[in-house]
Amino acid sequence: MKRIFTLIAFVAVLSSQAQTVKVAAAADLRYAMDEVVKEFKKTNSGSNIEVIYGSSGNAFAQISNGAPFDLYFSADIMYPQKLKDAGLTLSDPKLYAIGRIVLWSASLDVSRGLSVLSGNQNIKIATANPEHAPYGQRSVESLKYYKLYEKVEKQLIFGENISQAAQFCLSGNAEAGLIALSLVLSPSMSNQGKYFLIDEKAHRPLEQAYVILNHAKGNKAAFAFSEFTSKPAARLIFEKYGFTLTK
């Protein structure tokens, strides 16, 4: 009988250690976050990190409606702040990086920047849906800044998120894309085309922030992973994918 109780206690300890962390993350983090998770698990093998990627706006809506996420990494600090204001978080929003937008193409000479788009009326230009994706919103702002939006508006095709917009470019459904630098630097795109970095003055900054959500209460692994994203090992990965780091 004593052995049985010992076994039960041992299993209970293992169960408590092998906590699952559910993360909602902006689509521009797809490759960077995958590497961060891999690095984290080198010293936290008992933790199971599940990351769901999508547009920040859609994730915000899901969390607001009770989706059981523990952490939320947004491409726009506005959404985590709204969750904080609604009493849905255990932490204040923490800025972890600044995102950048690029003009990317496998066939066009993008060295002249966005002006190359105005003389190509037959091409399709991919970006994320500005209704709920921060990168899509900033892409539209950039086009308006350079007085190109009305000229190319009918040529725009919108992905559900910035990752899908990048896929439109890779598949040939769009000849050009206003997409995240972090995706352009990924293994799937880095050798497929050329990019031009959009001047930051052309749009509101992509201040990317995360929050620990109420669902994470008692989940030590969730707190450990959130802290790890500020460690040098994680910051090097974010930097590798073109994110401007915050202090």
C-alpha cells in the first residue's frame, strides 16, 4: 500500500511539472517564436508550449470571449492594454520588440521602394487584412503616407494575417507584398526574393507587447516562459528575425 501511495505522489509531481502553456501569438512571430520555444525547452523539458498563430485582432477577440490562452503576444500593444483594462490579465503589457514592414517581391525591382508599385497596374499586392491585423493597418498607412493608396487600392489582396499574405507572395498569387521583415528573413522566404525596408516614419510604430492572461493563474510554466522571452537567448532570436529590441 505504501508503494502505491508513493507512486501516486510521484505521478502527481510529474503532472504538476509537465504543465501546458497555451500561447496566442501574432503571425509575424511564427518562425521566431518557434525557435524561442525550442530554446526554452532545452532547460524546461517538462513544459509543453502550444502556440497558435494568427492576426492580433482575431486573437484579441477570442481572448475577450473566453478563449483559454495563458499568454498573448500581440503585434500591437493596444490589444494587450485593452485586455488589461478589461481585467483579463495578471500582468501589465510588456513591450518586447518593435516590428518592421518591408516591400517584398520575387519579380519586381523593389530597390526604389513603394514607388515601383504605382507603375504596375496589373500586379497584385498582398498584405494582411487591416481590419484586424496590425501589419495590414501599418501597410495601408504607409501607402497613404506616400500618396499611393488610391492608385493601388484595387490591386490589394488581403490575407487573414500577415503570414497568409506572405504565402500569397510565395505562391505567385501576388507579385508583391507589404509584409513583416521577420517573415522575409525566415528560411522559407530569405532566398526567394528581394525586399525594401519601409521607413518607420511612414506609419505608426509596431510596438509589440505581451501579457500574462488570467487563465495562467497557478501555471508556473507560463510565468517561466514569459520571463524567458526577455532573456538574452530569446532576444538574440528576435533580433535574428529583424525585430528591434527594447531595453
